[in-house]
Amino acid sequence: MGRREQQTLMVGLDIGTTKCAAVIGQLNADDRIEIIGHGESPSRGMNRGDVVNIEQTIHAIKRAVEAAELMANCRAQSLYVCISGTHVKSHNSIGIAPVRSGSVSERDVDSVMDAGRAIAIPADQKILHVIPQEFAVDGREGILDPVGMHGVRLEAKVHVITGSISAAQNIHKCVDSCGMKVDKLILQHIASSHATLLPDERALGVCLIDIGGGTTDIAIYKGGTIRHTAVLPIAGNQVTNDISVAFRTPVKSAEELKLAHGVALPQFASSRDEIEVPGVGDQPSRRLSPLTLVEVIKPRYEELFSYIGRELYRSEWLGHLASGIVLTGGAAQMPGVVELAEQVFGLPVRLGLPHDVDGIKEVVGNPAYSTAVGLLMYGRQDRAQASPTPMQGFAYWLQRAGEWFKGSF
């Protein structure tokens, strides 16, 4: 990455429907991430997670990454990039494999994970993630790490997430055209969960809801691991469109009104004078009460939460959310949204901000950057798992050879 040490730097790229955000983080000596650069650009080439205009998406990526590079004084070469959209599907699967040498080894775990991912998926889909939920050895369930346990039969419950091959290829093409490469494509809500959820919440049961511009992403955790994921094609842009239609104002003006004066509950509305609403074309501006804006915004958020409630009910995990719900994403920071969600769901709700990171406060304290920061956290974990020391690597393969010999003879 040029002027800074490449080994300690990572770049997260969140290509959303309304904005493209790039965040650069540096790993400190204690393996903690410090945000040293960020950039943002309007995104007009994406719609609900899919690339709909290659050139505009490339332009947005370049602008966002260049701004982050300038702030961080470095050169980005590879990125961790998120992927979302209604094409993303999730499946719970079970894999079974024999224990070859009397006690469970890493090789046995790899085998049972491969068995769990062997599911029938459409030809236009590819597997994005295979996440272990729990293991069972000779019928003894609820095991999180089976390595070293004695038995003859190993089972694994896994969560398999698939996505459109063409959607993934389009993202790769856009990043490649900017002179960079994709380190890994990561599901958006998994990235956001890395940045916002606490270990206790994951253990007790929690639902993460990431409300973006084009999609709302749902991830349910219980027992420390993911149990259900879903993507809904309704999010913040619908609120903007409702304001535009109801007040007969351009979409750009509607977005500005939403950001400047939008609230989800009447008690959060300003008691100040009326707000000015620009007209369409040559039509004059009008002045309206802030409460009139609430009458448009609140029903749309209630509708969104009702769709989410149906998805939670369908998942059969609604009764297991002891820690409640965590809202994140740009559209979740509107005043009154958390309180409205508590009324609708009847569960404790909090706003999810990036945690366990240092650096630029504009990023660390902003739910709109949860996905980008989560990509860095995922990348840190990915690097730690994929980069053993030379001696560790040699010992690992020596152990694997011994396991193969015992299992075969």
C-alpha cells in the first residue's frame, strides 16, 4: 500500500444503493484496528444490492477509495467488499463424516464442513459463506469445538449462504477496473454484525437489522453463532420516495428534507417554524409543519418493521431473542426509529455503532459505517486464520500427514 506498511493495513468497501463508503484501518501492536482514512461518494450505479450501471459504480468506487487514500496517506491495492441483494439466499444444512483416527482432528472438521456445504443450489448461484453452528460427536450435541474429542461419528450443523454468480462477477469487474482486487466478498449483514454486536448478545440471542438505502438485511444470532439471514427489498429509499410523492418535490429535495428534518415519532419533531419544501420544476416552494413530515415517515417505517416481524416469525427464532434487536445502517439513525421499533416488536432495541475500534470519530460513532468497519474486522480475522507462521504451517501439515496415515491404515 505504498507509504505505510502494507501488512498492517486493510480496506473495507461498502457499495450501497445510495452511497459508496471506503474505510482504511491499520492494525496496531495489540491487534486492534485504528481507522486512519475514510471516503464517501454518491452511488448511482447500484439498486438493491445489484450493479445496474458499471461505469457509474466504477466512478463511485474510485471517488470513495481515492478520498480514503488521501486521508490515510497510502495506496489501496486490495479490498474486502460487501455483497447483498434479494438474490442472497440462506440454508441450514447438516453434514456427517467419520472420525478417522479415534479423536476428532482438523481434517475431520474440514470433511464434515465439506459435507455440510454439499447442497443443491441453482446453477446461477454460488456459495458465499459456510458458517458452523454447532457439532455433535456420536450424538452428543451442542459442541462448539470438537477437535480432540473421542468418537467415531462427527456431525455439523452449518449455515450456508449463497448469492448470484453474475452479481458477484459484476462487483469483481468494477473493482478490477479501478486497478484493485477483491480480497473477499462478504455478506453485508455478517460484516455489520462483526462491528456492532457484543459477545453476550450473540450468546443470548439477538437480531441485527441493517437498514440501508435499497435493502434491509437481517441476521439472527443464538448460542454465539448465526442462525438465520434474510434480505428484504424495502429500506430508506422508500421513505424518500414517499416524501417526494406526498409533497410533490424532487427526489433530491426529499432526501435532504428526510436527513434534515425527518423523525419517526411526533414527539421528536421540532417545535420550530414550518419547513420549506421545494416545488417541482417552476412551481414555487411551500411551507409545511414538521408534523406533516412525520405523517409520511412513520407509516413507512411501521410497514418495514411489520415485514421484518413476519420474517422473524417465519424463521421461528422470534421467541429466542433474549437480547432484543440491534438496528444499524444509515436509515436507522433517524430520531425516533429505535423507539418506534420497540413499540412494534415489543422487544428491547438499541442503535448499533461500530465498537472495539479506534481512530476517526466520524466513522467510529456512525451506524452508516457499520458495514465498512465490520469488513475490516472480518479481514483481521481472515488474515489471522490464513497466515500461520512458517513453523506453524510445517507442524500443521506434518500433523495432517500423521492423521491421514492413521486414518488410512
